[in-house]
Amino acid sequence: FPSEKIRNFSIIAHIDHGKSTLADRLMELTGTIKKGHGQPQYLDKLQVERERGITVKAQTATMFYENKVKDEEASGFLLNLIDTPGHVDFSYEVSRSLSACQGALLVVDAAQGVQAQTVANFYLAFESNLTIVPVINKIDQPTADPDRVKAQLKSMFDLSPDDVLLVSAKTGLGLEYVLPAVIERIPPPPGISDSPLRMLLFDSFFNEYKGVICYVSVVDGMLSKGDKVSFAASGMRTTKEARIGDTIYRTKTTVEPLPGFKPVRHMVFSGVYPADGSGFEALSHALEKLTCNDASVSVAKETSTALGMGFRCGFLGLLHMDVFHQRLEQEYGTQVISTIPTVPYTFEYSDGSKLKVQNPASLPSNPKYRVIASWEPTVIATIILPSEYVGAVINLCADRRGQQLEYTFIDAQRVFLKYQLPLREIVVDFYDELKSVTSGYASFDYEDAEYQTSDLVKLDILLNGQAVDALATIVHKQKAYRVGKELVEKLKSYIERQMFEVMIQASIGSKIIARDTISAMRKNVLAKCYGGDITRKKKLLEKQKEGKKRMKRVGSVDIPHEAFQQILKVS
Ligand code: GDP
Ligand code: MG
């Protein structure tokens, strides 16, 4: 294909505004997939995506299109479409996808209008110099108000109302204008076709049968079947070596490597350990394969006294972490215990040394030198909401140690807020809280900002006098006592009675700040079965075994998996 017959574009939008559905329709229109193939959101291939109804992995589809709207010599176009995830945790996927494109369809729900991720995605595309084709979707809905959305697009992004396409990906209304607009408005890839070959590796995934599959965008030159290529940054002999952002060129030529991507910044860290019954080797293999499909996760070996050998993984956010754990289990059948998620902190001691902490356990409880300063990461958050909820949201942000940076009206009823917040404060339940104080009407997005100084302490949890490294956490000093108390209560409710008494304590340094005990009891599941129904007995025993799998014996106490997860929610 000559490059003037090629168009590379992404579909970007706020979550649920209809990207994946629109991608389905465009693939049907071009005959790439059959109409009524029975699986909506065709590009959402992963089980997690289907279950959660979200896209977590950008997906690419190539379509052939006969542009019949144009002149007699209607000739074929090659269209590469990338469907992107909408959730903030995956904006790294979006920016990588955009680097392979010259244009983007910016999809906005006709009833909901511009939302926080619409803004974030617009700026990602705008900063990558992409041609933006605005598409208002879901015009079939009774509450659709396309004129209002057009006005928002004009006031926020300076997009002309005349350029906006009105469609319904559900009913098919207006869809015939989408691809002609793509062809007419989005420029072909700019590469110089008679220059030496340069390709950008923008995504890769691991296929059980074929090995590593790379998605590349041809930046310069031409690639033909049978050509031999090399990788600028790596030799690509093992799966690990397919490095996202790498430049691929024709073997034996010399080229200037492409700039690649800025490194990922991990926002949340958590330990991943094999659950009893699942081996370390199996987990290690599963992690290796899964990180080929999701290069944005960092993995490093670590050892915990409580949990044994495992890995410290870095994630882009909590949803990303959840999805990763779910994929480990669903796609690789590994059972894992994941520890309390933490954000990265920095501590400075009186001897001038600095310590970066990705695992609270690695911070000494009784350090040799005094801590003279500590820092935590912050984010710049964008919140869009109906104006009647502004007061509640301002209170919420103040409670989370936020600092207001901007407060503007998008139109008569909608407000745009910008805050700087400690990452720690938004990483767990901020979004849920925000939804609850705005009856579900607020949307939220954030980008990482600099570290700020903060008064931080390490909180240890002791079971029967023994500190459990996997339960240690770092908290703001002012919140330490409250958190310690809540943690002990929470653990008490999660840990089942054992055959002996269990004492739970929270401490800062050598000072105990909260304590409680779980009295001893012998639990007999079969006591519930009067009479002799043997199948019922078996079921109960199996159920108990099932429950046991997710326990971790620490010292002599069985701790259920949920307990490890609950900690951050209170702190
Ligand atoms: P994505 O998160 O942007 O990929 O959104 P999806 O394509 O998964 O769509 C989210 C929801 O909106 C799904 O339930 C779709 O069926 C629905 N949807 C998509 N397009 C339309 C439309 O044009 N009209 C209506 N009424 N619903 C739509
Ligand atoms: Mg989607």
C-alpha cells in the first residue's frame, strides 16, 4: 500500500461513551467482521474485559475500505484502527497507541457530554499533534442533547460545531459519514517511503502458540515479506526483549533510533506471593508471560518473612493492579496472595542518606539514624461535575489533604475542578467517595505530579508479639493513631478464631498504639450437619478447603487473603 492510501487512527473517549461499540460497527461496515457476529465489543478479547465491560488493552484492527463517496476511480484504503481503554490507569496504553496514529475519533456521549477522561484524552491527542475528528455518539438516547455537547466541545477544545459528526453506534444512524471523514480529514502517515526502514514497536503481546507478537508502526521506508530486521535496543531472542518503544530497522543498515516513549511511572506497588498450593516457579512463569502482554508492570523478586519468596510489582493504579491479579488467575491459573498496595515514598535520615520505599517492610521500624524528612507522590486531579455538588466535592478534597488549583464553569450547569492531591489519598476509595457524594455524576481523571514533603511514619502490625512484615504500612503521622486502631479492629474481624488466643497490636517504632485479642475456639464445620447426609458433609469440607487455599499461615496464625487487602482501605 502506498502511504497516501493509509490512515492510522485511534478511538478515544471517556469510559462507556461507546468506543468499542463504534469500533465494532466500523469493522462491520468494512466487512472486517460479519454483522451480528454475536459478540459485542469484539476487540475486548480478554476475559477481564468481558466481565468488567471495560477495555484494558489497546487493540488494533486493520480494515480495507472502498471509498465510494469519492470519484469514479474509487480505490481501496487501508485503515488501521486502535481501540483504546478509557480508564485513567491505562492512559499509558492510550498515549502509546496515539504515537502510531495521525488522527483520533474523539467520541462523546450525547447525554453525558464532556467528562474528565474526554479532557485527558483530548489533550493526549492534541499534544501528539493528531487530527481530531469529534463524534457525538448515542444520539438515539431520549436524553441526548447534541447541541449542548457541541457547545461544550467548542468552549473546551475549540472544536467547530460544523466538524462534529452525530452518530448512534447502536442503531447505525450517521455511521456512513465516519470513515469518509477519517479519509478526508486525517492525513496519511508522513514517513519517507524511500528512506531506510524505521519502525516503532508500540505494543506487544504473548501468544501461547506463536510467541511474542509485536505491533509496529512503519515510520519510514517500506517493509516487505521476507525482509530481515534488527532491534536497536535489544537482540530479541527471548520474549522479555521485545521492548516497547524500541526502533526496528533493516538488518545491516544504520538508522537514527526513534525517540521511543517516556518511561512508565508506577503509582502503586504490591507484593505478589504464591498462595499455599501454588508454587513459586509457576508464579514466576506466569508473571513472565503476563508482563509480555502488559509491559507497564514492573516485577522484582522480594522475600517476606511472613509469606516467603515472591515478587514486588509496580502498577499504574489500583484498577490496573486488580486487573493484573485477575488475569494471573484467569489466564494462567495461578493463585496469588497480594499484599497491601502502597505508593512509593522517600525518606531522608540525619546522616544524609535517602531511602526509596516501595515496600513498607523495607523501612526500618527503629532506624539507626533519625528521619529528618519524608516525601510522598502527588497527582493533579481533574473533576467534572454538576454544579450543585461542588460543595460536597470541595469538602471531600479538603479531607484528603487536597489543594485547589482551578475552579471554572464549562457551561451553566457543569463545573471543572483541578486539585493537587497526595496520591496516597486517592489511590483506594477516592473515586467511590466522589461518586457517592455526587450521586454518580462526577467524573475524575489524574496525572502524576511531583513529590511533596509529608510527615510519614511506619505502622507495624504484630500478631502474638511478632511483627508481620507483609502487614506493615506507611501513614501520615496525624492519622496514625486512628488508623492503628481501625487496623486492629479490621484484622480482628477478618482473622477467624484459632485454637489458641491471638493478640493483635499496632505499633510505631517500639510504641504500641492499639491492641486487641481474638479468643481461642475450636471450629468444627461438620457440627452444622445434623444427621448423615454424606454429600452435604463432603460439600462443606470442600468449601472449607476452598477457603483455606487463600489463607497464609504467619507464625502459627492463619490470615485470610482479604485481610492483606483491607489494610490500605482504613489507612
Ligand atoms: P467504551 O467503554 O467507550 O468502549 O464503551 P462501550 O463500547 O463498551 O459501550 C458502553 C455502553 O454503551 C454499552 O452498553 C453499549 O451497548 C452502549 N452504547 C454504545 N453506543 C451506543 C449508542 O449509540 N446508543 C446507545 N443507546 N447505547 C450505546
Ligand atoms: Mg471499550
